[in-house]
Amino acid sequence: MTQRQTVEGTVQSVIFHNEENGYTVLSMLTHSGEAITVVGCIPYAAAGESMTVTGVWTEHAAYGRQMQAEEVERRLPQTEEDLAAYLGSGILKGVGPATAERIVAQFGTDALRVIEEAPERLRTVKGITAKKASELSAAFRELSGLRRVTELLARYELPVQLAMRLYRIYGVRAADTVRDNPYLLAEARFGVAFAAVDEIALSMGFAGDESCRTEAALLYELEHNLNNGHVFLPRDKLLLATAALIDLPAEQMERSLDDLIAGGAVVCEHIAGVEACYLRRFYDAEVRVACITRALCAIPAQKSPRAAHTLDELEALQGITYAPAQRQAVELAAQQGVLILTGGPGTGKTTTVRAIVQLFSRMGLDTLLLAPTGRAAMRMSEVTGREAQTIHRCLGMNYNELTGELTFKKNRREPLEADAVIVDEVSMVDLELMDALLCALRPGCRLVLVGDPDQLPSVGPGNVFSDLIRSGAVPTVALHTVFRQAEQSAIIRSAHAVNHGRAPDLDNRQGDFFFLVRRSPDRLVQTVVELCRQRLPENMGIPDREIQVISATRKGPCGTVQLNRALQDALNPPAADKRQVVWGGTLYREGDRVMQNRNDYDLCWEKEDGTVGAGVFNGDVGVIREIDPAGEQITVDFDDRICQYTPERLNRLEIAYAVTVHKAQGSEYRAVVLVTTPAAPGLMVRSVLYTAITRARELLVMVGDDTVPAAMAADDRRARRYSGLRRRLMDRKE
């Protein structure tokens, strides 16, 4: 691991600065007289100021040795020489070197105080009018506000990038706002861990029982548990968890929770025998989803004699015969306001969707095809022959950095211009996205929801697809029969065996499924590398770019982190014509396969045809096309969407030759190499194995411990998610 070091010195010049994110490249003269290059988030740095920089040394391909700043302590210049350099650097618009010299000559080391507190005195300097003096003072106060919040965060070892966001929201009062209530840093939009914020607040002198602390802790517990899939928490569990978090009696929490409920930040409602506590936005979303779904279900069924006739024509045209359940699904889609279609691999779900699309076309309906991820949308386009989009893109997503909320251009006031919407991979759709989609449907629009309820649930909060099905309130057709042609596939047989609690046949030697026993971690990793680099490309004709390695876990000797290191070296080794950069301990090289690991709503992209947009999402996979010579920009191609990453954004990218099952959901690969080794108990369950197997289209190779698949297939535990959607739908139905 690279050793962190600390250097002190004075800024000589700023080579590069990005005003949006504060990323800076500067030259600094250390106290020992050495000129060094420092890179990192150092907003509005200027010549003449002193700095203490803590970070790691990196070797840049074009610019040599650089200090990658992780913590920066900044001090305004003290000497007249440094003050003149600082003011003359362009840090204040309208002040050049000559004016800076005159200001310092007039006021000496008191120059900055005069600019900030007594700007009228600047009129005694040649060339500065009363208006210009006022403008210079206002600009300097803005810089001082940013500096103060930056210094405050640095004191508590919080990331400097956070200062830019706080300053954009609170302006010159950012530092004072944080001092007044440091617990605001625990809000989701700022993302500081509650434990860190709590330590800061207590060190500032805040009492342990202050209302700002107890209320922030309650909101943090609700927000934190969204990551565990919970839409709400039972009141008693919320109180106990929060009391344990901040070591206060539960009675103290009761008063604060009641205050939050009275203020509207939290909604408490009895549902399914539980006193459920919701964050306001999730309560509203759940109620809306239930109401709109019930409204769609209440639309009177429309008899469509054309449906049966159209199906007969399609059968004759395509030379197929639809199974009774498939015909039922297509006819119901023509009659009902909303329909759910479910089925596992090989049950004819894709064929049924194609038939629904063709029927809607013959009915003259303008139909949108949507999916939650880019990969799922691409696959939907391939199987239907029609354009499909991601839900986010279709709804016109916008991210409000000030509120931390996601908004959409398409909504009740400006609905989608469609007569029908078909959504695939709905098991991946969380409550907020389903709410946004339903709100964007215009009256009378038909909705068809397609998915496999046996796969893993959405990453985000809620259990929407399962709740809709289990409520019994929505017309549902489940395809169970595996077609004869599909039965020939050992991949499909294995998936259905696992879904019924049985281990796949590991002795199978059929062409599309193999198991290789490798219990030694070193031997396992070696085998995975051989499969991707030689055996599958040479023996099966499958290039490495069409092979995806999948593991249940990131950690351990056979987790995705270790696998990616080995696969990167094997599949994309260093070369003289390949630039590379190290960031946060990860090596990125031109040609690497990478995955976005969190939603980035404001990252811009452009297509070759000139189309532009914004938003790259958790799970999107791309390839590093170019690293510029300065290492300050990395170009990534996400299936024809070209994005530019600056270094501070690189922690949102991870190498993706190997991915976890959760990250692979929604994607389908020509070949999958599935690592089966023991992992955390929550990952050794049936739904994880089933989801992994169903990612393979043509070939599945399992490598690992041969006892693991049987153990996973036998364990049908599913983590409980607190959600009221099912009950809301059932109550109205009853």
C-alpha cells in the first residue's frame, strides 16, 4: 500500500482548475526549496498562499512525479511578496499584477482585511473606483466563505469536494450553517456517515440529548435502511435502533419522533398490523403507486375480437403455436389497463412479449418499450426488433443537487405520449422509479409489466414486483411450461432445478454447461483466467469481450476484486501504447472493461450521432477508450455513450471483468464463468444462484466448490423488506 506523506510550501502557480468540482493542478515550492506538482480538489487555489498537503506520490506518464492530495490545510499569504502574488494571480476578477502591487504597497500585510472589511479604503488606490471596490470586496467575501467551509471540513478530515457542494447550497454562510447544525452533513445529499458527524458535533460542544442530534439520528436510521430495501421501519424497531445508535433512552427518542411526525418529515401509519414510520417522500410514493395501480385495474375490460384473430395470423406467419397461457396473456394485454407477465427462462416470455408488441401495433397503439438498465433495454430491442429505452431516459431524468432529489420531465402535467407501455425486468424496479413511471402515464394508457419474481429484488427500496403479484389485485399470467426446444439447454434445466430447490446436474457434459471443481483459491483464479484468455476463445469461438465472470461476493481470494486484478493483467496487459493511471489504489488502463458503481445523474454523455444527455447508472458497463496524456481525463464508452471522467470521479468506476451477481442482474451475456465458493450467509441463497445462472445465454461454466450450488439451491431465505404496498392494494380490493 502506498505510504501517505505530508509536505508544506507556498503555491507558485495554478496550472489547471475546474470551477465545477474544484479539481486543481498546481506547482508548489516546498519549505525545503523543492518545486513539486500537487493535484486534487483544491478549489480556487492561488499563487502566494501556503499549504500543508497530505497525500500519496504517484508517477504520471507525461508529467512525472506528483503529489495526489487527500487532505489540504490552506493559509492565506502573510508576507507582502506573497500577498502581491496572491492578488495578482487572477483570483479576483479585475485585479492584475500591477493593481495588486499598488494595493499591497498601500496597505501592506493588512491588504486582505481592508478588501474584506473596509472596501471604501480601496478608492485611495489608483484605478479603483467605488463600484470596483465594492465588487472586489463582494468577490473576496465569496472566496472567504468557500475557504472557511473548506478549512472547517479539513479540520475534521472530511473530503474537500463536500465544501464545493455546501458552498453552492448555502453560499458565504456555509461554514456558519455547518457549525450551527453539523448533523445536516448526515443527510443523503451530503453522504457523511452519521457516526463521523456525531463525533464532530459532540467535539463542537453539542449535548448528547439535543433535539438536532436525536432527530438527525432517527432520520438517518430511516434513510440508512432504504439501502436494505426497507420502505418503512416499524416504530418500535426504529426507536430501539436509534437509541442504540446514540446511546440514549428510547423514551428520549419517542419525543423526537413525535416532533418529526408533527413537522411532517416522518409519516406514521398503521398498516398490516404494524405502526409503520416512513420518510415523507416514500410514504407519498407508496400511496401513489397503490392508487394509480388500482385505477389502472379499475378500467373496464375491453373486448377485443381482433386479438384472437391477430394471434392466429401471427401463428401462421411465424410457423409457431402459442401455448394457452401465452394466448391468455396477449388477449388480456389487449383488454386490461394493466397486466403482469411472469415466467422463468424457456417458458416463452420473450415470444409472448413479441406477440403483444405486434398486436398493439395492429391495434394502432403507440407503444413504448422500457427497461430499468441500458443492457436490459438493448436486449429488449434485440428480441422485439423495436427501439427500447431505459426508464430514466424516457422519463427525462433530472438530478437536483441542492435538494438531493431526482425529478423527471415527464409527469402528471406532461405525461408520456404513448398509448401503451411495456416494461421488462420489473423485478429490478424500486418504489421511487415505479412511482415516477406510473405518474407519467396519461389516462387510458395500457401497462404491461414483465419480469421474473424469482430473481433478486431491486437494489433500491421496496419489493414492488413481488408486492404487485402477491396482492392478487393486478391481472397476472404466469408462464410455467418449459418449451421442448428450451429443455434441450442444460442452462435452462439448471435454472429451473435451482428454482425448485435442487442442485444443478454438475456431472452434465452437455454443450452449454460445465462444472470444473477447483477448491484451491489460487487454482480457481488460474482456471478462470485460462477460460477467459484461451480456452473459451480458442475452443468455443467466444471472444473474451463476450465472457462475463460472476461471483456472489466482492471479498475474499475468489471475490471480484481479486479476480479483476488477475483478469486485467491477463486480458489487458500493460503495453507501450496503452496509457494508465492509478487512483484510490485502483489501476485504470486503456482498453479496460469498467462498471459504474453508483448513480451519477449529472455526468454528461454524447453519442457519435451528436445526441447528448446526462446520467450514468449503477451497473452500466463500458470500456476505457482513452486516457489523456495529463491523466486528468478518462474517456469511457458505455455502448455508444461517450463520457469524460475527471480523476475525482474515478471512485465511481470499478474494473468489471468480474462482477457480483447483484451487479449482473438485468444483463445477459453470451458466456458466463460463475465462481461458486463459500461467501457470507446472506449471499449463499437460492435467488442469488438462480439469478447468476440465468445471466448466461449460450454457455455457462461453473468453477469452484461442488458443494456450494446444492447448499445455495436448498436455502430459500429471502431478506424481509418492510413495505406496505401489498397491503394497500389488498385492502382496497377487499
